[in-house]
Amino acid sequence: MLEILPLILLALPVLFQLILGTKTIYKPASLKFSSASWISFVSFILFSFIAYYIVDYNFSKQYEQYPNPIRCGMPLLGIVMASLFLLFILILIIVSQFLIKRRKESRSKNTY
């Protein structure tokens, strides 16, 4: 379970933004778009640190089980790069949803 948990933690804020951001654009919701974006951004940063520590814990347990003087840090770099990539994706989603929301609001003002 701890092997897949970091990837799930990194994907949750992106999915949250996709679902709730789209919902706040097209339907009235109790949560505003800006607060949904901030929640997903802050939770992504928090979950990135948690995912890094989970991966570090997994590899320390593996190294205890199979002692070897040579330790590779590439999986840790991999989780950092995956975090940066998904952060870029999250920012793209937020910006595109913001532009869609702004265009939708300007169209509704022009029609009245």
C-alpha cells in the first residue's frame, strides 16, 4: 500500500481541482473558484512533502532488509520530478479554468 500511496497523494489535488473547479464554473456551488484553487494548490504542496517522506521511508525499510553500501537516490529524484510535473499540470488546469470562467462571465454581461 505504501508503494502506490505517494502517486495517489500527488494525483488527489489535481483531481480535486478538475472536478470542483469545473463544478464552480458551470454551476453555483458553496465553494468559490478562488478558494477551491487555493485549497488544491496548498494541499498539493503539503501532499508533495508527505509523498517524499513516504518514498524515503519505503526505501529506508528496503535498505534495512537488503543492506548494501551503495544506495541509489533516483527514486527520490523521481518523486520530486513527478511533483514538479504535476504542479505544472495543476497550474495549467487552474489557469485554463480561470480563463474559461472569465470568458463565461464576460459573455453573460454582454448578453444583458
